[in-house]
Amino acid sequence: SLSAGLDLPGRFLFATLTLMTLIAILVFIEEAVYIYRKIPSSKRSIIIWINAAAPVISTTSCIGMWIPRSAMFTDFTAGIFFAIVIHKFLMMMIKECGGQKVLLRRFENGHFTISTGPCCCCCPCLPRVPITRKTLFWLQLSTFQFAVFRPVLVFLSIVLWTNDNYVLYNLSPKGPALWISCIVGALTLIALWAVGIMFRKVRILLKCKNIIPKFALYQFIVILNQLQITIINMLATQKIIPCAPPLSSTVRGSYIAHQLLIMEMFLITVISRVVYRRKYHDLEPPECVAEEPRDKKQTP
């Protein structure tokens, strides 16, 4: 068994990381109960989904750490969940502005700046796009497609894996792993681009809602869950991470990635509890802001 092959420091490390995962789950459950009681029903489920990202990734990483053969399935599960969270974060920004109709009234005659990361940050010459119901639909579709197609691609990968056609670390052009990874990468960039466009427009309006720290936590999860794992897997595939018998380079790289994720997601879970637990006042309706000067003039 895995525990029998660990020395004393290894067992202590595994026990500590497992305890951190359990604490993260308990912190999230307590936070979910608080959100369910204190947050309006229109925002409740979205905020719970976003707060669940870090503890879910921590849990899947802990399972992958204890059961190395399940690493592919745990990584796929975390990827599917995070694809849904990206869409939920975009919807949360729209909800915090008062909903789609109120957002359109607030930014009437306004424009989206599409020259933002991660797709077009190096293209400042791109035209600004007017804020309309159609452009909002395209932004929501950009994140929704990732939440739909990521599970489909994961299902396809598992079907190919059962037929011995899919090898996770085989990135040769003849294998399906490279092409599926490229498609997932392209869909991820499109979804992140849509969230970046929306954030750039509403960050000043939602500053009172602490949207900047919330977006920073979301960005950290993106970087750690997507970029960090990809880099470590590439290093392990190229044997830069040395093998340590009986662990091969790829298995050792998977261990390192999961152990780092558990510690990082634990910290993000605790910080998210502080950021999302604060009580924020709702924004003034756009009509009220515009009518305030008239009311003052009519007062005798």
C-alpha cells in the first residue's frame, strides 16, 4: 500500500496535507451555511459555487495524492468544476451590477474594451465594442461554451483511455492527447478573455463590493490549477523532475503538483472566507442616481 512505502517524514507530510484538506472542507461548509442564511437567493448559488472551487480542487488533489492511479480522473474532475466556476464568476459580476437589464442601463452608450488578456492584450488597436444585449450574450456564451465542452472532451478522453488510445503524458502529434489539450487550451483562453473584458468594465463600479480581491483570488486559482500543473507535467515528461524509485518522473511530478495545490487551495479557501463574508451594500439603482439632483431642486 502507499502508506507502507512512506517513511516517517512522508507519512507526516501526507497526514498534514490531508488535515489541511479536511479543514478547507469544513471552512467551506461553514461559509456555505452563512451564505445560505445571509445572501439574497438571486446571488446565493453563484457565490457558493465560486467559493467551492478551492476546496473541491484541494479534495481532488488529496485523492490524487493518496491514490496515484486516479490522478487523471481527479484532474479531469477539478477541470470540469473549474470550467463551471469561470461561467459563474462572469454571472456574479452581472448580478452584482443589478442584473443584465440594470447593467445595460448603467452602461448605456458605453463600450467594452476587448484588447485585454489573455487573448488580445497585445492588440491595443482593436476597436471598442458597444455594450448591448447582443454583446452581453456573446460574453456569456464565451464562458458557457467552456462549461459545456470541457465535460464533453473529458468524456471523450476517458473513452479513448479505456481503449488504450489516450495517454495523458504522450504529447506526440499522432496521439489524441496533444489535440485534445490544444482544444481545451483554446476554449479556456476564450472563456478567460470574456471574464477579463467584463471585469475591466465593472471593476470601478463594483469596487465597493471588493471585486478586485475576488478577481485576484479567481486569477490565482486559474494560474495554479491550469498553468502550474501544465508546467510541472511538462517538466516530468522531459525527465527534468528526476525519478525516485519506485516512483517514475511522471508520478513524482503528479505528487508534487497535488501537494502544492492542497497547500495553495487551503490558503485561498481561508482568504475567500474573509473576502466573501463581508457585508456589502447594494448599488444604487441607475434611475435614482440620475434623479437625485431633480429631487433636491424641487425641495422647498
